[in-house]
Amino acid sequence: MIQRLARIEALEREGAPPRTVLGEVRELLREGEAWLEAERGEDDLASEALERCRLAYEAGVMPVA
């Protein structure tokens, strides 16, 4: 997930099209969901963080570099 975040930041710095950045954000969410499933029951903070990311994505909020 850290590598995916770095990739998103690099794309933003390079001025990549929003569609490209959103593709990476989608993959980050998938990876987060897989991580959460693997850690299920360990910590509700992870679940809450993933839900906030999902809501921001659905609202069209883009990360700010």
C-alpha cells in the first residue's frame, strides 16, 4: 500500500490525468480491503480509515499533494 501511495503522489507531481490517478486510488482501495480482510477483528481503526477513503473516493475528492 505504501508503494501505491508513492505512485499516486508521483502521478500527481507529474500532472497525470485524473483518470490515471483515480485508477491508482481504486487499486489502493482494493489493496486496503484485502489488508483489512486479512486483519479482520484486529482493529476497528483500519476499518474506519478504509471507510473514510471509500467515501472520499465516491464523493470525487482527490488527494492534495
